[in-house]
Amino acid sequence: MDQQTTSALLYLDGITVSFDGFRALNELSFIIEPGEMRAIIGPNGAGKTTMMDVVTGKTRPDAGDVFFEQGSFDLSKLDETEIAELGIGRKFQKPTVFDMHTVEDNLLLALKNDRRVRRTLFWETSSEQEARIDAILGTIRLRPLRRRVAGSLSHGQKQWLEIGMLLAQDPKLLLVDEPVAGMTDVETMQTAELLKEINRDRTVVVVEHDMAFVRELGVKVTCLHEGSVLAEGTIDQVSENERVVEVYLGR
Ligand code: ADP
Ligand code: MG
């Protein structure tokens, strides 16, 4: 294992995934450093969601390596539950909150699923739980709406609640797929703030098409195309890249 593998939180090397001979990922390689937030952009079908499927164990790569935590874990050998227990949390495109339950009950349910609980005999006291829920409510900006049923939230607020449910699992690495799709401009900018706040304690990989949002994040950007990295750098470097303009931004 080389120097880069050993410092990386997440290390993808030469990942290939084929569906009926079509290469959704084609020798994809990139590295996420501990504490980093990375934005992933790229046209539809570039392989962004498939990349998350590989990291979370939903899809097995046909070839390549996926290492987590300085090379300590080979994710391609673990199943989805084992990977979640290592501290990798994922938010899908569609929110899956329980509409009939209140905001705080949704968080409580998520907390009871905490990946650490399964490893310990004793559960936190209810006041500890309440403190954690309150902290999460603050982060996701839903403290004033804690007693509302989730079904009555706006689309954007539901997305935040789902991010909160992920935080209840206390992940080291958060994978977030298109969080601002369908949000208002104000919600979009608030989501950028929220993720920046979360990134103070956790590593974040966020897939998003909204370039104003990506610019607001102000982090390193990776552009995928046809299952591999087309360009990587600051938002300005990537948006000035001729190939990126050609296959993605210029359309
Ligand atoms: P993105 O998230 O960047 O839009 P995806 O990772 O969803 O792209 O898809 C990459 C390519 O792989 C697409 O052409 C898609 O149709 C194909 N694909 C993804 N999942 C499957 C699957 N389970 N079976 C067949 N093809 C798939
Ligand atoms: Mg996708």
C-alpha cells in the first residue's frame, strides 16, 4: 500500500462496474482525505450514484479496490450492514422519512438504530438521547418544528430531516446524493451552510448538479464522465476545463 492509500479516509482505485457489458464505472480512481468535503458533479449516467453504491456495498465492483480508513478496511469484502457499522452513512435522492411521525420521533427512531448500539450492552439514558436529538435539530434547522408531523414539512425540510436521521447514526463519512434537487434557492443555500457545519466533524461526499450550490460549498470538485474522473480541482478550475464544458456545463 502506498503513501496515499495510508492517509486516505476513502480510496478508490481502478473501480470497474459493468451492467450487461456496459461500463457504468470505468477504472474509477479518487481519494478522499479525512475531514474533507468533496463535491462530485457530472452528466446524468456518469456513474455518480453507482460510485456511492460501490462504497456502501450495494453494488460489488468487477475490478478495483475500495479502502476505508487509511487502508484498514477493504470495503469490497464487506456487506452493506458491515459497511454502515464502520461509519459510512448514505442519503438517497428521495427522502424516506416517516410522514406520520413527528420530526423528533423520526430522529429518535434513527437514534435507536445507532450503529454503536448494537455493539454495546447498555443504552444511553433518555436525557442523553434528548440532548443528542436537540443538537441534531439545531444542525438541521428544525428545532422550532420538532413536534410537527414529518408529512407536513416542505420538501427541503424533509431532506434536512433525513440528513438528521443520518447524523443520528454518527457516521464518519456521509454520502449525500443530490440533496438540493427540488429545493428553493433559499433552501439550497441553507443546505450548503448545513453541510459545511456537518463537515466540521465529519467527512462528506456530496453529488450535486446545482452549480450555485457547489460554488457555495467552496470545496474541491471532481467531475465524472462515463465512469471515470474527467477533471478535479477548484470549482473555477473545473468549470474552465474544456472537456467539462463540452460534456457537461455547455449543454
Ligand atoms: P448518475 O448517478 O451519474 O446519473 P448512475 O450511476 O445512476 O449515473 O448510472 C450510470 C450508468 O449505469 C447509467 O447509464 C445507468 O443507466 C447504468 N446503471 C446504473 N445502475 C444500473 C443497473 N442496476 N442496471 C443496469 N444499468 C445500470
Ligand atoms: Mg444519480
